[in-house]
Amino acid sequence: MGLEGCLALWCAVFGAVALVGYARSLAGMTPAQRAVRVLGRIERVREPRHGSSQRDGIPVVVSFQDPSTGEEFTVTNDDDHGERITVAWTGREIGIRYPPGRPHAYRFVGDLRAGRRGLGWPNFALFLVYAGLVAHLAIRWGWPWALIGFGIPWTLSGVWYMPPNARVVNRRIDALTSRPPVPGRVIAVLTDTSIDGDGDTTTSHTPVISFTTHEDTTVTAYCADQLPDPTNSYGRNVTVHYDPDDPAVFTPDLDAEDRSGTLDITCGIVALLLGAAAVVAGVVLL
């Protein structure tokens, strides 16, 4: 079988996977569609132990109700139960998902709306089909088609992503500066050690801060990227800017937050221009 035959088989296999996935989604048969999704409430927050691992998340006790039976459940995140909880306060609502009739198999999720239709794998299979078609065009009609095939979806995704992302960045800065900052304190530094494939050891340090909002909500949160010298930050006093509507959005360094937002928008513009340039170059070289 030649290369073109392999590409045809590639497209046929992943095309079938995509069709089956979309059919299951239309029929409401995917595990994501059948899963029960409820909002839980954090009843208690415990401070992470200084020197422990950041992989476990902030220890919390969460209550939720099974809508099919009305039974109340009180659970913890001591073991691996889905997404890690990195920001917590008493009364915060948190998403919980589990298979029908199995509330004890609960998983914490950050966004209950994400992945509701179970289209992740079918969409990925469709992308692989598209990649195979672009490779086929490039082999049969010339490599400029690879530039066009890459540039068109890349440019369209940039056009779709850029305006809402810029609005999100601007809204975030406005929210962080809408109220005076509050004092906070580093209550723990979490330490994790890993060994890569070459046998080299890497140690990471994650500060945990606690602050109380003007609304008298005490927030405990990981603060991984915005504190200088995180290794020696235990016990340090910090100033925290936060979003009054969602204290999970916060920063101890407003200037760094502003720079990060500007860099994010700039990278999006550069990526958009690269995609457009690839399309233009491909058309010119045909």
C-alpha cells in the first residue's frame, strides 16, 4: 500500500470514528450526556500543611444533593476525585459530576457546562481526517497546499478567539481594580519533587495564600506564578487585588497581571498574522 493509500485508510478510519461519535451524541448516548451534573457547596476549608504536595488541592468538605433521590451527600477531596481545587472558601459552589445512580463515584469539575455533549473525541477524529486530507493534497498537488491547509483553520480560530479574549482580559483588569486591595498572608509553601527521563531532579514550590475580602469571605488559594522567591515566601504578608463577584480571580501583583494580559493579546495577534501569512504564501506559491 502506497502513501496515498495509507492516507485514504487513515481518513476512512478516523472518519468512521467521528461519525459514530456524532451519532452517539445526537442520540444522547455518550457518557458525558448521561452523567449527572450538580452544584455542590463547600462546607469547610482546611489549610494545606506546609511542605505537603500541591497535587492534592486545598482540603475541603463539600455537600451536594442527588436530584434523582433527594439524598444529601457530604464528601471530601482527599483522594483523586477529578479536578484539583486550588481556590476555596466556605459557601463556594463547585461543580460535581457522576454516573447515573452512582453519586459515590463523584468527580469535581470546574465548569459544569464544558463537555456536556461528549464531542471531544469525535472532534479530534475529525481534525485527524482534515490533517490527512491536507497531507494528501500536499503530496498530489504540491507542498503549498500544506500552507493553505494549515493557515485557513489557524486564521479562522484566531479570528474567533481574539475579540472575546481581549474583552475577557479587559474585564478581568477592570474587576481587579474595582475595589481597594486587601491584606493577605502566605500560610504554606507546598513542595513537589519530580525526576525526568534523564534522571534529573526538579523541585517546584507553590505558595498558598489566605485573604479576607471586603465582603468578609476568607479565601484560601494557590498562588503559583506571581510571588517573587516562592521558596522562601512562607509567612510573608502580601497585598491582594480580587474580583468582588468572584474572589477566585485575584492577584498579588497587579502590574504582572496587566503585563500578562497584554502579552496574551499580543501572542494572539502574532498567531493570527502567522496563519494569514501561511495562506497568502501558499496561494502565491501555487
